[in-house]
Amino acid sequence: MAEKTYLQAISDGIRGEMRRDKRVFVIGEDVGVYGGAFKVTLGFQEEFGAWRVIDAPLSETAIMGGATGAAIMGMRPVAEMQFADFVSCAWDHLVTVAAKQRWRAGTPVPIVLRLPSGGGFSGGPFHSQNPESTFAHIPGLKCVCPATPEDAKGLIISAIEDPNPVLFFEHKHLYRRIKGEVPDERYTTPIGKARIHAEGDEVSLITWGAMVYTAEEAAKQVDASVEIVDLRTVMPWDKQAVLDSVRKTSKVLVLHEDTRTGGFGAEIAATIAEEAFEDLDAPVKRLAAPDTPVPFSPVLEKAFIPQVDDVVGALKELISY
Amino acid sequence: MAIARVAEPSGSLQDVKEQGLDREDLLQIYRNMLVTRGVEERGHILYRQGKIPGSFYTGRGNEASSVGVATAMGTDDVGTPLHRDMGVHITRGVEPWRIFAQYMGRADGPTHGRDGNVHMADANLGLLAMVSHLPAMLPVAVGCGLAFRIREEKRVAVAWSGEGAMARGDAHEGMNFAGVRRLPVVFICDNNQWAYSTPTHLEYAVEHLADRAQAYGFEGVVVDGTDVLAVYREARRAIEKARDGGGPTLIECQTLRMEGHAVHDDAFYVPKELFERWAERDPIERFRSWLRDNVDMTDEEEQETASFVKKLLNDALHRAEESPQPDPSALLEGVYATPEDLDTPHHK
Amino acid sequence: MATNTAVDVVMPQMGVSVSEGTITKWMKQVGDHIEADETLLEISTDKVDTEVPSPASGVVSEILVQEGETVAVGTVLARLGGEGGSASAPPPEPPTQPAAEASEAAASEGEAAPENEAVAEAPPENGRAFVSPVVARIAAEQGIDPTQVPGTGSGGRVTKKDIQSFIDSGAQPAAPAAQEAPATPAPEAPATPAPAAPATPAPAAPAPSAPPVVQQAAPQSAPVEVAAQVGETLEPMSAMRRGIADHMRKSLDTSAHVTSAIEVDMSRVVQIRQKLKKEYQSGYGVNPTFLAFIARATVETLRDYPWVNGEIRGDKIVTKSFVNLGFAVELADGKGLIVPVVKNAETLNLLGMAKAIAEIAKRARDKQLTPDDVAGGSFTITNPGGYGTFHGTPVISQPQAGILGTYAIVKRPWVVTDANGADAIAIRSIMNLTLTYDHRLVDGAYAGRFLRDLRERLQGWGESEY
């Protein structure tokens, strides 16, 4: 056990797998010599060589299509989009080929696509998005969003093991800011299972990614027992854990950093309304970013990303309903 | 101003022997071409009888290119054939009854009714199922080559594209990556002169698409796509070069799409003279003549082959028609792969 | 391959977006033989004109669509009856789906139908009538009327916490979740309005407080564990008792109860009553009870003091042009109370009043009161004095604004002033009257004047007044 940053945990997870299984290789832009734009793969090329840590041309198609073909041929690629926002350049191979190959042609595509996502540091519209709901909507893809260093390592290992295309949303704003205890040994965190970040019995707060920490802060500032459920995986999501929490508290706030309309919170809210109607003591509330691209200026970005005060306000409304 | 090399037409039997093809191989090639055409002709009838849903595509006129390239592939090589390349499936050993079952959307088709047309592949035969977005499979084939390169295996990936699809970024990005990394990939461009109703002068501005290979750092070759032995020769050369670490080649096979884009298209936009001219170069007829002249194929052999093909296809059709419709209650199965799914030849 | 089953020839789909085709030419007629794959007909579609090969060998047995007709893809165009080989059987039918079972939605849950004799009048108990799904579910499961639960949620609604606390505290909810008057229509024989000796003038048996005419659906409790200590006995509360308990509590919580009292010299009424008794009984079969006199005088006085006959509704004051006079009736064996109402009492003279009172008393005794009989009262008279008590503070029957209590008529030494102004002591029949009024609406002076005028009427009852 050691205290590690979120970034370090991811790096250790990948490195461990590459040492253990020579089918695992990394491909992306600037991942080799440079060690990755965020230094997640720092030192990797020195250890594993240029054919296992591949500096791809500036071509998301080459990366995504390349990873798909290699995976079909038995490799375990861990591909990277330098920023999650660039996944739109790889969309076709991810959605058209990788997502559908197992279902329609019986061919599994065991790839991991790492997506540094999220904002909070003036990254602007093209370096700050959280596109998990787009891909949660595509049958055949899995989407994981770890919040803690421990989960980050466990989930990257599970993602590499999983025979499906797994999109790994690593929140950039957590990379170095968040530290936690991480076991030294190899372990997996199950994909599709939520984690109770804080137990409570008056309000359920369902969230994932960096918003877990915002939720934590906000819960301290209200006079009520708030249960924070960290989904950890957005697709497939732990519906049972959410419904169990809602049954307990009867009041629920769904929080995500992604924009509101069609964000994954909508799916969660609709499911709660359908399946836990008679457990509700208040309408299901959602708190999310407004429906705009991510702004650049700090003043605007603060108005965009749900802040602790926003969450406190939403919780208070629910509590007093 | 051509940059790519223009291939020689096929020559004598001696020429052919030097490439390792004996008489039996040649007759097999002929059979494969006949089965290819027969499957598609049969399918065409089935479609008009209302037995095949959706739409129906053929590669009439492309039999030499598809069979020629596939014959040059090694057992452990892989490929991503497209809808004009039925010859690749036949040559690699896909059974015609399964193709009919696929056409008819039956449970025993390779995709169990989940996809149609030629969107099928037998992974055990080294084939990857195509998608509608073209040429999306090209970068995927490059990825296969990447795996071979990483593992230092002597295997080659063959990527197909049409001349229209070569206008898309996927083709550029895939070939560029392959060229940069000198990956063991051979790119086949089936240039049949028409992308639906769009002629070549509206698809590209160079003289030959094979000229583009130079931009990616490798060789381009133009070959007569109706000359099966010429195609074979060039494909073999390129595949072995790739196998030996020589990097990719782009081979442009020229032919004419002898039917519409799909069965519902009567290709009114293609000048009649073009059809007439290329009908004289029918790849099967060309090869039949060559076999008569160069290896003394007899009437009996021809007859036998014809009967064999006919019986094969009739039996195949019956077997396919007995295959049940897929079960809707199984629709949700298999969206996600399980670890058991990784027990395939590719993941050995 | 031989088959004798008929084979359908269908309109093919020539392209994904094509939905119909036109027959341009039949190559065969009914009765002609055709081989499989031989062209049977020619068609034209949006996309292309083409030949349709026969799906099988056989004789054309039917042609169903003629040349020139346009039909949808999949339409059967012709049939081949089968002798000879058929290259292909018709495509197998897709597997049939199991018939979906229609399930009847479960019917009502929760509210039981109100018992028909019950009076249903629902004053807004909480600030909001809204009940959230989880509260509704818990209420249904526990048999609680959520409107009986104190609410701390926004707008006064009952929250999940509120109903859980309510359950945990062992609160005894009343009747089933139905709008039922705990005042059942089956009172035991009430005391008949028989005038007793002056000591007991009251026709109604003692009813110390307004019975719950207006009855909320008294919530019914789930069995809460209550244990008897040594020396104690437990018995269940009847629905009526629970209803009364609930109404009393609510009334005291709603109105600002103040009672004013006045002494009335009933000697004159006593005299007149004596005189009328025989006439009423023989002529009309009814007794001129003290209650009838009091009721008559009250109705007259209420005309001048409409607020005593009024109501606070929301933030408005309601006054009425009618007097629906309720009379409290005790049920036998202390089982409870009921307050039948004489509607439009302002239209009745003394005789009419006596008759009306007698009639409702009889119906109450015979358990024949209808929900209408106990609804709609605007003022109530109650007689706590039946057992000799001389004062009381009845509880107002919501949503009324006042209740008159009558007490024992007692012979007392009384100071009387003769015509010359000289005082003397006389024996007089004195009765105490109380008016309990809602001070939110009625002030002390107003109430005082009401009682003064009422006394004047009773003390100065004219012989010819009816």
C-alpha cells in the first residue's frame, strides 16, 4: 500500500499489465518519447521499446483503426486520444467497427481507449469535455469513470482484461490533485459496480468522476445525512446500487460535469422514476453543466462546471421539500 | 503522367509455373471464378424472387481481381474484402451454402441474420467482416499488420478499397501509417470505374490511384483486373515483399463494374459501348480461353467443372433454404463479448 | 424437391427504399406450366425494370394481380399449384412470438370506499393536499390516512420522515382510510326529547361537546403495541370514538374558543309550555319541549347576529341567509354523539320546530339518519345540562362559529322588581345558557348582545308567539 496520485495509479496499472502480458501495448500521439502529454506513460518506451509504446502519426483513425485491427489479431492495445475531445476524429472506427463487431460478426475487439477528460483549468471548448453519455448510448461499448486513485488502477487493469472496447475516462483535473492509498499488488475493480463514497439516509447523491469530490464538500455543508454513490462505471451502470440508495433515502440528486440535456443523468433519472416511483418523497433532481460548449475564461467556466455551492443549493432544496 | 508501374499482362505457362502454379492450381482458380459468378447470379435470381431482403450487390467483372489476390495470400494471412470481392471468400474456402444463408438472413449465416449482403466473414479463414462505411476496414487491416509487426510474425494483411472510397481520409490515414511504419500490408484498389453513378474523373485527379503510393513512401502498381494471372503475379510479389519486411504496396486492379451499383440500379449512366467493350474482356471467358490454349483444358474438364459448380450451388441453395429464420428472442445476446469469445485462432 | 403444396410468387423488393412495384407483363397464363428460374413476369419499380424468375416449377394455378396494377412489396402476385419439382419451398414463416399476456392492471388500492352513512366533509387539514408516492405507499401499507399526519414538509406536506415518526410514536390513527364519520348512523337510542321535570328540560341527552358532525376520515392505526399494566384493562377504541377524539382535538386547534354565560328566567316559558302541552299532544302528537322554545328563540336572534351563524372559510367570512340548526344527541351507553341538523330552521314556527326536533330524534333513535341529516349545519344547540349541571364549555362543531349550551332549569330564589320598582324575592325557574363562540370571528361584546337578545326573547315570550 502506498499513497499515489490518480495519475500515478493509472500509470502503474498499465505498466504492470505490460510487464505481465506482452500482448498489451500502448499507442497514441506523443506517448513514447515524450511519455504522453500528461506523462502517464513516462518511462514506458525506455522499458518496453518503440514497438510496444507506439508514437502514432497525428491520426486518430490510424490509432483507433489500428488498435481495432491489432485487437482482432490477438493483441491488447491500450490506445489513447490525447484529449477525450479528439475522440470525435476516431468516432467511426470506435462506433462502426469496434462496437458492433462482436454482436454482428462474433469477433471480439478487446481494446482500451484512454480519454483524458473533464475541465476546470481553462482548457476551453476542445480540451475539457466529458463525452461519456455519447458512448454509453452505443451498444457494445463500456465506459468507466474512476474517481479515486485506487479505483483508477483497478479499473484500468479490468479494462485491459475485458474482451470488449472499454472507454477509460480519466479526469485530467484529478491527475495530480487527488492522492490516495493504492495497493501495490495487482487487483481488479469490477466494471459495472458502484461504490458508496459516503453513507447516508436522507438524500442520495449519484455521481462519478471529479464531481465525487465536489459532492463530498457540499455534503459537509448541509445539515442532513447525504449518501454519495460513486457510480465508477457509466456503462454498464450499477442500477441496483442506485435504486437501493433511493429506496433508503427517497430523495435523489444526480450530479455530473457533462452537459445536462441527454447527459447520462437523464438515463438515471428516468430509470429511478420508472422503477422507484413509490419510493420517492421528492422529484428526482439533476445538476449538471448547462447546454453550452465548455467556456475558457475562469469566470465563465465556474458558471459552467457545477460548483460546491451549486450542489449545496440543490441538496438544500431537496432536503426541505 | 503515370508514376505507378504498369504491370505486364499474363504470359505463358512457363511464366506461370515460375510463380508456383501448376495445372491443378490453374483449374482450381477457374473453378473458384465460376463459383463466384454462380453464387452471385443465383443470388440475383433469389433477390428477384423476393427471397433475399434488403438490397443485393454483385462483383460481376471483378472475379479475376478477387480470386487472383486471394490465391496469392498465405494461409495465415488476413484480409478485409469488400462487396465486389466475393471471389476472396470463395477462394479462402467459405462454403456457398453459408453465403446463401447470409443473403437470406438465416440463422446459419455467418452473422446469424444480424447483418446482410457480403457483410460477413469467417474469422477462421482470416477474413474480417466489412462495414458499410468505406474504406473503414483499411485502417483496421493496417492494425492487423501492426500486430504482425509487433509480434514479428511473417504474416500479411490485405486491405481492399474501391476507387471511390479512396477519396476518404481513412484510406489516406491508413496508408500513411502503414508506410511510416513499413507494416506488412498490401492495399488492393478495385477500380471498376464507377462509384454508384460517379465516374472516376469525379473521384480523383491523378492518372492512376496507384500513383498515390509514392506519397506514402511505397510502390504503386496498375494491373489489368480482368487478367487473373497478372493479378496473381502482382499480388504475390507484393504479399511476399511485405512478408519479408519490404513494407506495403498499392495495387490498382482495373476492370468495369458490369452491373449496377446494386440490383436495384440498372446503371443507365454507363455508356452502352463501355459495357460492350468490357464484355469482350470478361475475366472468366478470358481465362477459359487461356486454359484451353495453354494447358489444354478439355471439353470434358469444362463440362465437369460446369456440372460441379451447378451441383454445388443447387445443394448449397437447398441447405441454405432449410436454415431457420433467426430467433428474435436472442436479439440482445452477444452485445458484449465474454472471455470465452477470446478463444479464437487470432488470440492464440 | 417434388411438392404438391402451392407456392406463392411475391412482389420482390428491388432496392432498400422501394416499397411497391407494377406488373408490366405476365409471361404465363393460368394453366401454363413453368420451370423454376424461368421468367414468369416483368415488373417496373422506381428504380428499375426487371424480370421475375419463377421460384419453382409447376403449373400457374392463380394470377392474383393483373398487368398494370401496382402493389406493395411482398404482395402475393400468383400461385403455382404443384405437380413436379419445386426448386424451393416458400420461405419458412418467421417463428411466431408467444402471445403477450395482457395483464389487468391492479385496481384501486389505498382508499376504501367511504361508508355510505358517513358524512364526508374534508377541511384542508394540511397546507397542501399533495402526498408523495413514498408517503402514499407507506400510508397504504400501514393503513394510515396521510391527511391525519402532521406535516413538516414544504407547504405543510407530509414527508416520509413525518409519517415514519408518526408510526414510530405509536400515534393512534382513527378509522380506515376512508371518509367516514365516526358518528355512525347507528346511534343507540338517544334520550328522547321528552321534557322531564324542570330539572331535566333537555330533550337531548347530555352532550358535553359538539359531536363530530363534520368528520374527517379518521385514520386507522396499524396495531401498535400497547401493554396493560397490572390492574389495567385494555379495550379498543371504536371508529366513532376515534372520530370524536379527532374532531374534538381539531376543533380546539382551529377555533379560538371563548364562552360567555347568561342566566335566563324561564318562568314564562314554563307557563306557556304548560298551556300548549295538551293542545300539541292531542292535535299534533308532539311535545312542545323547552328545546323547541329555545331553538325558536335562537333562530330569531341569529338573524340579528349573522356572524354567530357564520364561518371562516380561507380568509373570508361567510354569512348565511339560512339557519341549519344542529341538535346534539347522545347515543346510549356513552357510545358517542351525533348531531342531526334541521335544515332551514328559520322557516319553522314553534310547532314546526317541535315537530322537526321530534322527528330527527326518532330517526336518530331508530338509527335511520342519513349522511344528509348530519351535514350542513350552521349552528348547534347542545344540552349538557340534562343531568343537572349548570355550566359548561362545549366544543364548537367545525366549521361553525358558535354553539349554544343549555343547562338545567332550576328553581331559585330570584330578585324580582315589581311594577312600582320594589324588589322582592320570588321563586323563579332559572336556566343558564352558554354561548361558546370562535373569537377569531365573534368578539365578546357581539356575543354578549346575542345572549342578551336571546334572553329577552325567552323571558318575554308572548303567548301568541309560535
